[in-house]
Amino acid sequence: MSIATPVSEHGFDAWRAHKRSRRVNNWLLVAGGAGLLAWCFWDTIMVDTDWARMGGTLGIGGTLARFLQIDWSLLPKLVVPALETLMMATLGTILGCVFSLPVAWFGAANVTPNRYISYPIGRLLMVLSRSIHEIIWALLFVGAVGLGALPGILAVAMRSIGFISKIIAEAIENIDPKPVEAIRAVGGSQFQVMYYGIVPQILPVIIGTIIFEWDINIRRSAIMGLVGAGGLGLVFFRQMAMFNYGGVTLVVLAVLVLIAIGEIVSHYARKAVI
């Protein structure tokens, strides 16, 4: 007992010292993080902001008051752009789904024609589609095919390929291999393997992903007009150019209504199909 007591006390003192050291380190990390956050706030907001141009509190309040004076006379002119935005989202999603199927086939390791050629190509196309923003795609297609809804549709389609194909490819990689092996054993072609052995297993995933992507594409289509691709975004840009703040607010409300409709439709579509 006389020997064990000093050892245990020494161990307890070491534990307390370790705990105290960890507490000091944690406080130093918190202080360092707070200091870094304060420096970022000062450098990016306090220094770079043109406070004089804002006109102070009264100037900001006056600008906000203009946005609250909604220009309801613009409402009849938003029907066609809203339908155009919905059309861009729908057609872009369908076109993206068509392009996504071969990309997913190439990018799925268990069904790709060649693991050293087609598989890297499929994965590269997925990454390329997701890495480039839809506004960049829209700018490229506006320069290629001109203004209108077509570049918006193509931009939405290209942006959709990465997400849809990646989800489908991962679903293909997780299928039950037994039906595929059975079809191949009786001499089935690659198309028959895909149509009868793979698609029935991943069909709920495909439908759910397409519905979800369509819901997202409504939001994307709403800003396509900022680069001349039509829809509500084009009306928004024109109202901002004319400094019609009430019209800007009405366009934003129209976008919110359109997105809410998309949320409701996609919710009930997923429940009905999946």
C-alpha cells in the first residue's frame, strides 16, 4: 500500500496536467479561429465595402422600401416567361437524362465496355458536367446558338448529366449480379443484359433521381435569362436595368411560386412512382 499510493497520485497528477494542457490548447484554437474570423470580417466587409455609396441607414432603408412597392402591373407579362422557365427545366432534364444513360453505362465499373478507356471517359464526363456552373454552360451555348430558350435548355441538360449519371452508375455498381449472370449464361446481348437484368433493379433510383433533378432544374432555369437564355431571369435582368425595384420583387415572387409548384409536383410524383 505504501508503494502504490505515490504511483497512483503521480498518475492522477499527470492526468490533470494533460487535461489542463488540452484545455489550454482548445482555448488557443478558439482564440486563433476568432481572430482569423475577425480579420476576414474586417478585410472583406469593413474595408472593401463602399459605405459612403450606401448613403447610411436612411439610404439602405429607402432602397429596401422601393423593393416593397411591388409593381403588380408587370404580372400579366410574367406568364409566358414563367412557362418558358418551366419548359427549359423540363426539356433540359429530359435531354440530360438521355445523355446521362450512356455516360452512366461507361462510368459503372461492373458493366463498362473497357475499364481502361470507357470507364475513365465516363467518370471524366461526370466530373466535367458537375464542375462547370450552369451559367458558364449557358454563356457557352448563347455564344454558339444565340439568344433564346435553346441555350438555356442545353445548359440545364449539360449540368444535369453529372448528377444523374453518377447516381445511376453507383446504383448499377450495387445491383444483384445474379440476374445479369443468368442472362449472359444463356447468350444474352449487352442490350438485353442492361434492359432485363439491370434496369428493373435500378428503375426506382432512375425515376427518383430524374424527378429530383427536374426540381433542381427549375431553380437553375430561373436564372438562365441573366445571360440571355430567356425565362424569368431575362425579365429580372431587364427590371434591374430599368431600376424598377418593384418589378424585381414581383419577379422574385414569381420564381418562388414556380419553385413551390415544382416542390409540390416532385413530392407527389415521387410518392406515386417510387
